[in-house]
Amino acid sequence: MAQKPSIPKGTRDFGPIEMGRRNYIFDTIKSIFRKYGYSPIETPSMENLSTLLGKYGDEGDKLLFKILNSGEAFSSIEIAPGEGATASNAISLKVCEKGLRYDLTVPFARYVVQHRADIAFPFKRYQIQPVWRADRPQKGRYREFYQCDVDVIGSKSLLNELELLQIVNDVFTALGIRVQVKINNRKILSGLAEVSGEAERLTDITVAIDKIDKIGLDAVKQELESKGLSRQSIECIEPVLTLNGTNSEKIAKMRDILSTSETGMKGLDEIEELCRLAKAAKVDSSLEIDLSLARGLNYYTGAIFEVKALDHQIGSICGGGRYDDLTGIFGLPDTSGVGISFGADRIYDVLVALEKFPTESETAVEYLFANMGGDGELEYILPIADELRKRGHSVQIFPEKSKLKKQFEYADKVGVRKVVIAGEDEIAANEVTIKDLEKSEQTRIRLSELFG
């Protein structure tokens, strides 16, 4: 018996209707990226594993899909003394030279360094491609998914952060999704680590509090304690994670808490200025300072963003932040960048749940010409179909002579909007009959009206 075909867990097939909807998302996002002066690039699906390892933290490293070298990959493995603590990465690098990209930001940083002679800074790019993570599949979480990234690198101006907030506002307004935009600043979190006496454990702190929405405050506190933080330090951090009030009130309260941290105060200055700019640009209505927002990726150094849908329960549908020296890892130091990524797959799920997809995005065929096999029928309809295509319409001619019932059933299955019939009477009168399947209406019109 033949094996039943299947695909890996956490991946999906997309049929014509799904692809029409996905292209609607991509086209909407691309058009807005272009309005703000961003240019497209693409990078390979796989990167050298040395490019990817160590950029996403220990937990991110575990989620990398590694590509096994061809040939006898395991035949000459030798783990040197002292590699015990990093044995997993050490073995990976010996048998896997490449890995599937985890996100689009690290490959972008590599691209910038590799092509710096050809780039004018600040460099503004967008990139829409799939990424892969060896995560546990669940609702809204996939192992293969598309990201729609927009980044600007080579400028430290907060106008770049503002522009990303404007893009977020424009994209979700165009898609008809109400959102909450949460912002924080990694400098504030660094300052919090300092005043709690745990400056050297910033990564442990950010990784733990980044899970607060998933596991809750008590579990975050337990994780911090398991990482070696004292109860006194945790008590210093806890009030910040539950801070409420307006954005201005939160900033004022944090200035009292972080008064002894120069780094923390700088982060507060930046977030206050960003809120001021957002108000001037009229994109502050959905903006909320969330001091528990950490985004656990190691490379963020300044502003961080996360966007959630208000009318559908799902994880974040967009997120990003500023990274001051990601390119330094590849040999180009002091080149600050900031970017944001739209999760196309989660956006798709939200649009389906809210029934927000326009009908025209779901089909590739506007007109289907029926084929009844009459004398001179094909000679009559072929130039008509060609003229409609020249005028920008999508047109298909049913290939075989068949009963009209079968052709209408086909049209219904593939989502055709209009069926065009040209029988003997229509041909003689230089006309066609059009059956509008959406409106269940049928009309007979002259060709001049069809092309009008």
C-alpha cells in the first residue's frame, strides 16, 4: 500500500484561494513600504551556521534548523577539552555548516556588511520571505512562516522609529485590523537590571519577563529565582512589570525608580521623545508603554515594539526594535539600525477570523467563457477574451466542450465571478450573455458594452 502523503508538522499548503488572500496581504504591505522609500532585497534561505548561532540567545539557538553536511558528516567528530558547556553548538558546527534562517534581521546585517561598498547609508530595505524555527507547532505558531520586514540602518535618529510606527498604523488601517502597539526600550530594562543589583544578568531578566504574557507573573518570578536572582532583586523588578497609568504617568514613575541609572534615564528620554513625535504625527492613539515588554532577542539595544490585534485572540502579529551593533559581529561596528517585522501568517489568521478579506482577493478568474462546441464559437470568443485580458481582466476559456451545468459547477468551485456564454443567437447579434455568479443575475449585452 502506498504511503499516505503528508507534510511536516508546523507547515501548510496554500491553495489558490489562500494564495490570493496571502498576495493581498503582501501587496498591501509592499505598497506601504514603498511609500516610505524602502527598497526590496532577498537573501538565501540558508545561511552559514556561524552567521546564525549566538545571535538569538540560548533559546533561539535551540530553535535553529541545522542542515546536515553531505557525505559522512559524523565520521570525524572530535570534541576538544573545554567544549562541554557548548557541546551542542560545537557538534553542530562540525557536522552542519549551514542552517535555515531564523529571521530576516541577522541575514540583513550580514548583507549590509558584505555589500557595504554598494550601499548608501542610511539604507532602507524591505524583505518578504519565509523563515524557519524548530518550535513546537500550535495554533498561531508555525515552523515555516513568512515575515515582512522593513529596516533602516546607518542612522540613530528617532525619526526612524516614528516612521515604523507610521508604517504599522498605515498597514493595519489598510487591512482593517484594530491593533494595540506596545513599546518599551531595552535601555530601561538595562537600567532596571542595574538598580536591582543584577546588571550582569540582563539577558536572564529579559528572557524571563518576555514570557510574562504566556506564563504569568508568578512563573516569571520563579524563573528569575532559578537563574540566581535574589528575592530582593526580584522585589525591585516586580512593581515595574505591573506598572499602570497613562504613558506620561509610567515615565514619571520610572524616573523615580531609575534615577541612579544613567542608561535607564537615557532610555526614558528616548521613549518620551518617541511618544512626543508619535503624537505630532497623529499615530499615538493605539500606543501604550509596556515596561514588561522585553523581546528576548539579544541584539536589541533601544526601542522595542510589539503589535497585537484587539478583536482576535492570538500572539503578537508584528514586532521589532533597535539594534546598535548587530553589524559589528560581522566586521562593521557602530552602525545602528532599527526595524519591524510583520507576521504574515498570523495576520492571515486574524483576517480570516474577522472575515476581513475582500472577495476579489480570493479568485484569480473574473470571466470564464463557456465552451459549448458550436460552429464558429471559438473563433468568436477568442478575440473577445484577448481584448478583455488587454484591458486588465483575468479570463479563462473552458477547454473542453461540455454541458453548461458542468461548466457552472467548475466556475463555482474555482471562484469565478462571471460566466460568459456565446451561443448562435449571441454570435449572430454580436453580443454575449453574462451570468454574474455573485449576484445571481444574467444579462445579454453588446460587445461595445462589455468593453465599455
